[in-house]
Amino acid sequence: EWTPASFVHETVASLKQQIGNRKVIMALSGGVDSTVAATLIHKAIGKNLFGIFVDNGLLRKDEFQQVLDTYNTIGLNVTGVDAREHFYTKLAGKSNPEEKRKIIGGTFIEVFDREAHKIEGVELLGQGTIYPDVIESVSVHGPSVTIKSHHNVGGLPDTMKLELVEPLRYLFKDEVRRVGAELGIPADLLNRHPFPGPGLAIRILGEVTEEKVDLLQRADAIFINGLKEHGLYDKVWQAGAILLPVQSVGVMGDERTYEFTLALRAVTSVDGMTADWAHLPYEFLAHISNEIINKVRGINRVVYDISSKPPATIEWE
Ligand code: XMP
């Protein structure tokens, strides 16, 4: 019978067998899969696992530091890399969604590959691949931190020639969460909503700038924290705010404003393939809208997305 405890026991033993005293490098994202996979590998080989967590400047507010703190608590050997400026520079002037995705994927590989070269004698690459990624039926995009060959335009980076270590290859998401709980990973990390690899870049319609990221981070944090405070976070599958390239007229005191519009998106779903807009209480939406408009200068209008998938997608880009 499959139990999280027996899975941990057997997997750690076979990881020790596979890896021996060789070094493993791994990209971490703060997501469930990469964290659980890394914790298993760490349990097997300790400091010979070298985790890399890249701040691409497109994460949620304060997320980089919070996730690094969690990794420290778990005891993982992780290097945080601040690559924000690098990503912003590459994204400057780009507004096509697919082009933005390609730039982010390519820049990530570049940064990761550079970090990999700083560690001498790495032979293996850890990945948080889970069964649905293997059969490619659930997630159309794959996990945010799986380094897929289609991300590479022109030649394989050196890290892709490494031997793969994929301890979650035969697990489904709920099993990954149970294994994570067995390993003592904090529940708030295990129960996090999915978050796309390109991050806030695909929630800023059009060109991404540092200023827009800052605006969206502050508005998004009010929404997400509000969901948690009102006991709604665990009732939705995914939620976030989207910064629209639309400015409209408003009034503040006796001043006329001309600022951005923010859309709130929250959905219920089983696997992300289809989704319904979440019927959040009007009182909650009113409260969040007030908070955002009062606290985030630069946004003077908030709308709620009531489209389901299909035909709409969860993300706006
Ligand atoms: P859509 O917008 O296609 O999103 O309904 C379905 C799920 O996939 C996530 N998503 C992505 N994840 N890279 C990712 O790692 C991407 O480019 C990407 N685009 C969408 C989205 O957040 C949702 O969970």
C-alpha cells in the first residue's frame, strides 16, 4: 500500500543509490513540486544538493525573501540570485505575450546556467517533474521550473546535458502534497495556488516595467491577503490581479485622476484545464476594491473578471 512515509523511505534510498557522492544542481521556484523534490534529494544527499532560486523581478510582493526563509527553515542549501534588472532590461519594449514568455524562459536558462558553472563538478540536474507533466495531459504549460528543451532557442545550455534526478515522476499533485506534509514542509507552502513561470509579466498587459510590477505587486498583495483573512483563499483554485493597459478618469478629493484599471481574477477548477469564475461575496469584493483604490496610487478603478474557461483562459495573456 502506498503511504507518504513508505514513499519517502524508498525514494530516499533509491536517490542515495542513484546519486552516490556526486553533486546535484536544481532550480527552485517556491512552488510545491520543486520544494518537495528538493527536500527529498536533500534528505538523501544533504549539502551536495545545490538549489538555485532566481528572483526574476516578476514574483509576488515579498515572495523572494519569504520563500528563501522557508528554504532555510527546511534546511535546504539554496542560493538566492537577484536577477531582477537583467529580466527588466530584456523585457523592455516587448509587449507580445508569447515573445515575453520566450524572453523570460531564455533569460532564466541563461542565469541558471551561469550559476551552475560556479559550482565545480556538478553531474546531475534535479527537477520537480510530476506525473501529469510526464503525460502532458493536465498542465498545458508544464511546471514553471522544469527546464524544457523548447525554451532553448539555439543550442543546448550545459545544464541540459546533466543526468536527471526526478523523484516525483510518478506522483500526482495530491500525493506530492502528502509527501510534502510527511517531510514537514509548512502547510502554507504546500497549499499555495499555482503561479505561472512568467509570473506577473503575463498579468501586466503590454510592456512590463519595474514601476508597473511594483503597482501590481501591491494591489495583488491586498487581494491575496484579503482572501486569506476572509477564509476564501483555500476555496479558490487560483487568484491574482491583472494590470490593464487602460487608463480612465476618476476623482479624488477635488482632483481629477487619470489612472490604471486593475482586474481581479479568481477561479475554481480541478486541474486548470477548465475553470469557473469564483462567486466571491460582493461585500468582500467591495472591501478589496476600496482598499486597492485607497492604498495604491496609480489605480483608480477595479473590475472583477466573470469569464469562465473555456472560452476565456485563466491568465489574460
Ligand atoms: P490558462 O491561462 O492557459 O492557464 O488558462 C492555465 C494554468 O496555467 C498557468 N499558466 C502558465 N504556467 N507558464 C507556466 O508555468 C506559462 O507560460 C503559463 N501560462 C499560464 C496559469 O497560471 C494557470 O494555472
